[in-house]
Amino acid sequence: MKLKRLLTGVLSAVMALSVCAMPAAAADATNNQVTFDPAKKTGSLTIMKYEQSEEQKNGNDEGVPLGGVTFKAYLLATIKQTEDNGNINLTYEVQDPFKNIVTDEDLNGKASYIDSTSKMIDSKQLYDALVEKAGMAAAMAKATPYTKTTGTEGADKGKAVFDKLPLGIYMIEEADAPNQIVTKSASFIVSIPRVDENGAWQYDVTAKPKNVGVYGGVT
């Protein structure tokens, strides 16, 4: 399945217990102002994983880096740039086993997702729509994800780097964590590349999910 409407990028903030917005699809499926760097064939996702206390969670403290957390990145659809009579398009190709589950409407956002003023898509609604789809859980079980585990020492503690990822739309899942993490971070969606607040394409994306640990029955 090839999806030819423009989705300019997303980093869902579900894992941070807040809602992030993402640019909506162009109504005419083209946008001559936004083009990929033709030299870029891959991108990266760096996950900085933190453990917070309840006090840190309620304040502005990110917490401390948390090692030994395994993340899985499921490629839902690849992205490539195409040109048709001078019009720039992004072509999405849904990957097995997500074909017939993820659709054009999903990746472009239903009208109810889009804020009429900002023209941004509520990425939490997009995530919610995908995880509720019949067959999504089974498809993820069949897929072969990219897998990385956060480091446990030094500068790499709490860091997991997915490098040389094909350009595309990914669902990121926290698959395993140390014993004190009773509730894992929610899964989230990321587009590589994504568009930042200045409208620039970012091929190297960073996410910072957080957990509250439980020790000896005391949170």
C-alpha cells in the first residue's frame, strides 16, 4: 500500500503523560516548501531513559538515567520523497505485517485529530487509534523490530541509540525494564525524519520517556 499524502513528522508525548502535536497532512497531498535532503537515506532515534521519584515527577526534575531498559522499534511504514510534474510528494509504504491495518487515513490524520488554528495533529489520538485497531497487537507480535537496551554505565547510562534506521513511521515499545519499574512507559509513535518547531526536518530524533520506580513497596 502506498500512501501519497504529506505527513510531516511526529514525536508522541504519550510516554511523558502529556499530549504533543504534529503537523497535519497537506490538503492537496503536495507541498513544494518541504523537501527531504536527498543525501539522507537513514536517520536515528536516541532514547534517554530516566527514573523519577514522585517528587521529581511532580516537579521539573527529569530524574536519573536508567540503564537496562529494552526498547523495540516497529517500522509501520517507510517514507520516500517523489516528484510529479514539479510537485513534491511523500510516499508511504506500509510494511508487513501491518498492511491492511495501518491506512492512509491513519497516517494523515482524521479531521477530528486536527486543530483548526494550529493545523497540528494530536499525536496521542493517532497513537490511540492505531493501538485499538483489530489485528495491531497480533501484527506487532509477528513483526521483527529493531531492539536496543539502555546502557548501564558512564555517559551511556540510560541511553539507547537506534542508528541507521530507514526513513519511516515507527511505533516504539518499552519491552523490558529493571524490577523496580512496575509500570512501563507507554508506547509512542515517531517519524524519522520529523519536523521541528521551526519547520526544519530533523533526521536525528531524541525521546525522553520516564518511569517512577517502586522500592520495598514504597513509591
